[in-house]
Amino acid sequence: MKSFHKSPWLIHYDASSCNGCDIEVLACTMPRFDVERFGIINTGNPMHADIFCVTGGVNDQNKDVVKQIYDQIPEPKVVLAIGTCACTGGIFKECYNILGGVDQVIPVDVYVPGCAARPESIIDGVVKALSLYQEKHEKMVKEGRGLPEDPALDED
Amino acid sequence: MIRSMIIIIGFIVLAPFIGGLLEGIDRKISARMQRRVGPPITQPFMDVAKLFNKEFLSVNKQQLFLLLAHLFFVVFAGSMFFIGSDLLMVFFSLSTAAMFMVMAASSTHTPYTGVGTMRELMQMMCCEPMELLTAVGFYLASGMAKTGIEKSFLVSDLIHSNVSAIMYLPGFFIGFVFILTIKFRKSPFDLSTSHHAHQEVVKGITAEFSGGAYAITEIAEWYEEVMLLAVVGLFIVNSNPISYLVAALVVIFVYFLEILIDNTSARVKWDLMFKITWGVIIVFGGINLFLLENVSSFMKFFQ
């Protein structure tokens, strides 16, 4: 499945970031870095997304939101934790409301460190995510999941 | 019969390629307008190939059926057009296809698609009158041109007229190009769903389509795009072979105009869209229709 390498669609969620990493994620889509030249799109709709980018540590209020977005993304999917806070909780780790990094709530595949993470390293992280996506897709095909005649659909 | 079969097969095979390439060129030109490099022009094909490889997530089973019906009716309308069939039937099939799209979206009962569906119905209320008027305009224009044939809705008769239809239908042409902005889901009027990556509420009717389902809507859109641009070409085409070349140039110009409008205007609210579109339809289409009817009766009176 080579086509995925040229068409990864992101969804970006700001868990409780200071907006530093958010600005860098958005900077990737601006003319200076222009990730769309690699076919990368920032969709904002989980049903269309392939890569879930989370910035900031997860707190008690938004852990369900993060879980729900993760569940709405169709398989195969890859999770990117962008920035130190998303990786470990960062300087907010000891705060009473912070659970820690994103991996406390959902499985994270790629960690992009940095405070704030540079656009170059974010693009690098996405490229890393592509090979993981490939593996997940092969696994999905082997197990025969995700097809329209999926028995899970008969439950309605 | 064999000729029709070849044309239908040609349309089914070639239209997605042309439509996909047009979308790729659209994305490239849009990127250049925003001083970006932009994706390669084959990007839409990569996107669709990837979407087919995604998991199919849906809350019900009818969604896929309704989407396939949407695709079928769009292909049906396009095939009818290219084999030279009835123009009214073509537009009716296109409306049927649009209804299937609305049903597919509303079958999921989510707030986002609910908003998208209402906006899509508003958009249909804006485009359908102009589509029907266009068919009627072609019918009247075919009677005006001295071809020795009766008035006709058949595309195969319209292309053999000795005068381009645009000579009689300049107002209809402006009106039709205006609603193309809605049909192509370009910026001031991309209310129900937008081509640009966006939040669920902007994605509207397509927000709940994942993987293959979304790919089907994309492919249906390519077919529809090719068909509607061919209708634009029909305004120019006449019995002279050179007119086909002129028609191609006009189609390219119209498509570029749509991209320019897309990149230079902000999304409007539905009521403003309604007022602007109906204003344009009534002013340009209505006056053109009025003149066409009255001029022809004057001419009959003097003969």
C-alpha cells in the first residue's frame, strides 16, 4: 500500500498545551514548510484522519475527549505525541490535574520531543509514523478486519 | 447502439481520470495562489487509493448502499449526456443522485451531518432552478437556430445546431456558471461540505463517511464535475468542428475562474447564498428567458 506514503491525513488535538506546539503544528501547513506538498492534510475530522497528533499533557477533563477521538479514527491509525508535555507531562507533570503524557490514556506510537517541537521534527515524526502505519495496515489485512462485510456491523 | 456503448464505457473509464486530474490541477493552482508548492497533480488518486484501504466505519448498513446509489445516478446522468440523450432527464438524474447523497448523510443522525444535510438542501434549492432553466433555454434556443429541426431537448440535436447556443443564452450561461460554484463546492458557497481539510461542521454531509465511503463520494464528484463542465461546453458547441476547440478553451477558463473565486472569497451564510443565487438566476436567467420568448414571437409575427 504505497499510496498511504503520499496521503497521510492528520487530526490535531490540543490536550492542554501552552499553544507553543500547536503553533508549530500549524506552521507546518503554512507556506514556509507546506506539508501539503507531501500530501499531508490537517483534516480536523477524526473519521477522515490517519494520524492523531496530540499536543500537551492530558488532564482529567479531556481524557475522555482524547479517547473518543482515538476511537473515531478508522483503522489503521497512528498516534503522535508532539512536544515534551504530550510525551511525559513536561513541566506540568506534577500538577494536580495533569495525568501525564498522552500514553496514560491511549497507546502512543511516535514521540516527538521538544519545547516547543520544531516543525522539522514534527514532519520527521510524521514520516516515522508512515512506516508504522504500513505495518498496522498489513496486520489489519492479515486479520481480515475493516471490510464492509465486517460482522461487527451486523449488531445494529 | 454500439457507438453508445463505446461512449458509455469511455465515460465510465475516462471521466474519473479527467475529474481526478482536474482536482489535482485545482489543488496545485490553489497552492501556487497561496505561495505554496502544493501536492503533485496525481494527489487525488493517492488519497482515494488510501481511503479504500482504510477500515470501513459506519453506524449503519444503508449508508454504503445509498452512497453507491448516488454514484450510480451520477454515472447514469453523465452517460445519458454523452450519448446525446434528453437534457431534462440528465438533470433529473443528477437531482436524484443528490437526494441519495442527502439520505446517505442523514442516515447517520449525527449533529454535524444534520447541519450539513440542511445546508445541502438549501444548496439544492439554489442550483436546481437554474439547472432546469438551462435545459429549457437549450430547448428554446434549438428552435431559434435555423437548422430545420424542431425544438429539442436531445443533446445529440443541440450539438448539430448551426449557431452556438450561447448566442441566444448569454444570461443562462452566466447563471449556470454561477451555480457551478455551488455544484463544485467552491468557497463562497461550500456550505454543506468543503474540499478543504476542515472541522466536522464544515465537512458537513461527508463528516461521517470514513474510508471507502468517502472515496466513493470523491469519485462521484469527479464524474459530476466532468459532466457539468461538458454542459458548459454545450453552450459553445455547434456543427462547426472548430467550436469544440473553443468549447474546450471556455471550459478551461470557467474552471480557472472557479479556482480563483474559491481562493479569493470567504464562505457565506446560507441566507446570503440564497439571496445572491436567486438574484443572479432571476436577473440573468429570467431576463434572457423573457427576451428569448418574446423575440421569437415577434419574429413569428413578422414572418
